[in-house]
Amino acid sequence: MVVQGLGFVGAVMALVVANAPHEDYVVIGVDLPTHEGKQKVDALNKGVFPIESADPTVEELHEQALDQQNFLATCNEHAYEVADVVVVDVNLDVEKNTDSDRALRGYDVDLSPFKSACRTVAERCPSETLVIVETTVPPGTCRNVVKPIFDETFEKRGLAKTYRLGHSFERVMPGPDYVDSIRNFYRVYAGIDEDSADATRDFLESIIYTDEFPLTRLGSTTASEMTKVLENSYRAMNIAFVQEWTEFAEEVGVNLYEVIEAIRKRPTHRNLMFPGLGVGGYCLTKDPLLASWARSAHGKGDGEAHLPQSETAVEINDRMPRHTFERLQTALDDTVEGKTIVLLGVSYRKDVGDTRYTPAAYLYDLLEEHGAAVKLHDPYVEHWDERDREVRQDLEAVLTEKVDAVVFSTPHTEYEDNAELQRRLHALPDSIVVHDAWGVLSDGEIGALQSTHRVQVSGRGDLHSEQTHSTETDSFPVPSFDSSTTATSSS
């Protein structure tokens, strides 16, 4: 079988299939013959997983696959000629048109690279191949885009249209559960016909422990595609919804963490989000727009139909880091110019090394644009490719005497209950600003830091480092609720 695309999803998917519990597969991972693609292929074949991961199982599966000699990575498209199964894991990007304040003015969904990838498979694969699209796509893509490509190409090749086409979206979560998010997690699937759906089911049952995590079969590939984008749109809207309550709580002196904890006791409200710096990663920053685009492009009517609430959620989430910037600016005498600010974390999510679309990027840009000197630390990132910046992994290098503010910009586990980090924070000059955008700090740590520093926590209106509230709210004590045990990363 062949996995097309060796990014964050495809690379680990290939290793999971190579170590499938219920079937013996020979797996070929294929990437584009670009410089980046060749680097990934070379690394995988040498036993080096090209993506930083906190999941030790990734390395174990990689070693086993190479020892078993049933995994190979390549840039050679001839691999599709021997494929009985092809899993499509290529990117499908959304190009946003925003103003300088990140307001969304428009966007474009470019299907061209995805179409090209599908056409490459169709031009070479055997006639009975099962093609499973894992890529998150606009609803209607398998039926209206992929199927016509295969029909047309097979006709040109003189082949009967006996291929099978299914859709089963990934729910991959890079981090400590990287592998389990594939083989020990629920999956949804569908096919363009019954035979395709059955074949997709059989493949998934061979790689996933379905006794514990049963599959869900839907009536059409469009329904499966919609499931993924609705799932992610719901999460994105939840985050956007909480942002305005974060600002409200800060204004009126309320600890939003304890409010949300109280609400979460209701079974119907257990997934209400906590405050955060913003939304990042490849999925939540774009998936709601895929659905809105699909409604305009493939829906009935004059093409003006879209999903306005989903689009608004994306805009709110994209702009969230500005709130942290403005709070920092206020605390630093209304300017960050000439100030030295440390960002603890540049990846988009807790305990991962992925910096794509990280909310820390917008905060970083705002700080630099307004004249701040920014130091970077992240235990999972050595080089921030999107900003061409080296990132330190030793706290000593960034928490120096010349620091005006420290921002917890990614809630890595390493920053929680870290005695060295706390010692270095306390050693910094008095009255610096410590801003926790994710609720990483415990109340004990907050209280200790408040004795010498000005502490801000997103959503914690009961803390008043900026001295902007009334005497009545200033008298509120720090409650005993420990936010560090419940903060959730928005990803």
C-alpha cells in the first residue's frame, strides 16, 4: 500500500500501517521531489522521523518498520503502480485575504495541488486500487472532484472504472498521543458506493483497534467530509465564543477559569474551552472556511450562500493574539518599544514541535513591529522556519537580567511546576510583567510571583497587575482554584 504525502499525518500513518495489528502490509510513503520532500524521504529511510514528537511510540514503530523491511519512503511516482491501497494525505490550503489587523476580507481555496496529486495516482494505479482520501476537503470533493478525475483518467488509460474510492478523515493529534490518535481512536468513513465503503471499512479494521474504538459508517463521502469540517468548525467557534468572555471577565474582576470549571460540571457543557493566546495549526485556522467555500461553490442558488458564523469565528481566532499584545503594552507603560520580551513557546500546541500557523507568530510580529526585542524559547523547536529565527531550548539563555516581560505563549508541560523556571523568574528584575496566556501557572506560583512582579493571566480578572480596576475589585483575593491542572490548548 502507498501513503501519498509524508507530512504530520502521512508520515506517522505510514508507520502505523507498517505495524498494523491485523494485516501484514508493505508500505511505501511517497512525497514530492522537492528539496523538502527529498529531505523527509532521506530522513525516514535512515530511521530519523522528520517531525519532533513527544510520543515515544513513533520511534518504536519506525524502528520496527525498518527492521521488518516493510517500509520505504520515496519521491518516485512509479510506487503507485504497485498499490492495492492508496491513502491520500496531501495538504489542501486556504489563502486568506486579511488587512493589517487580521480582519478577514476574503479567502480562496486552491484545489489545484490536491487535484494534481489525485491525477498522479489515477494515471498510475492498478484498476482495482482502493483510494482513501484522508485530507480534510470541502464537502462534495470526493464526489465532484476526485471521482471525475479517476473516471476521466481511467477512460484515457482504457481501464474499466473498477477503482474504489472512500473518505475517512484523520483526527491526528501531534503530541504524546500521536500514534494513538490513529490506531486507538474513533474513525468515520464512507465510500462513493457500497463496494468502496466496504473496502474502506476492511482497511481501517486492519490498522485500528476497532473492538474498543468502533468505526462509524456514513451514507456518503460528502457526509464524511462534512463531519470533519463541522467537527473542527464547532471547536473553532467554541474558542471564539470564549474569547469575548475572557475579555469581559478581565474587565469586571472575575476568574473565568473557576467560572468555566463550574459550568463544566454539567455533562452537556464539559467541552467549554478555557482562555488562550489564540488558535494555531493546520486545521482550525482554515477548516471552517472550507465548509463555507463549499456551500458557495457547490450549493444551490446564486453562489452567495456561505456560513457567516464560521467565517467570523476564524477572524476572531486569528486576531486573538492582539489582545495579549495590548495587555502587555498597557502594562509596559503603553509601549513595548525598546523592551525585551521573552516568549516561552512558539509551537502552535502543547508538547509538539509544529509551528505552522502558530498564534505566537502574530504576537511575535506585533512585538517586533512596535520595536520590541523578542527572545524565543521552546523545548520542541530549534529553528522557527516561518520567521527564520533560532529558538533556544535552555531557559538560562533567555531569562537574563535584561528582560521586561515574559509571556507563556504555548502551554508546554515543561513549563508547569518547573522549579528551575520559577527560580529564574524570581531572579529577574523587580516589576517585570509575567503574562500567562494559557493558565499554566498555579495559584501558588502566581501569588509568589506577585510579590515582586506584575502578573497577568488571560481570563483572570481577579489579578490586577495593571491597576486598572476599582478599589472594590482590587480587594479580591487570589482564589484557591489551580488553573494549571485544567488549562486546555486551543488547537
